[in-house]
Amino acid sequence: MSDLENRVADLEIRLVFQDDTIQSLSETVAAQQMEMEKLRRAVEVLARRQADLASSLPSNDEDQPPPHY
């Protein structure tokens, strides 16, 4: 093989590895996006539960500032 053919072959090999790496990274990013969406929904559910619980608790007069404020 000539030097030019060797260089082209090396570039083709690198391209194949880069394509594989890009595909792997794309799949990883997609999986992370799905996991983040799942966690976001879980946080929303917990926030609603906390708000519901807080509204169902009796109010405590110690938490309110004195009337002269």
C-alpha cells in the first residue's frame, strides 16, 4: 500500500470508531434525559405531598410575627 492509501485507511478506521463513540454517547444522553424526567416528576409529586401535608397541619401562632410588626 502506498502512504496515501495507509493514511486513508487510518482515517476510515478513526471515523468508524468516532461514529461508534458518538452513537454510544447519544444513547447515554438519551437515557440520562429519561432519568432526569423521571426524577423531575418524582420531585413534583413530593412537592405536592409536602404542600398538602403543610396545609393540613394546624397553624402555630409561634411562627407568626407579633402584632406590632
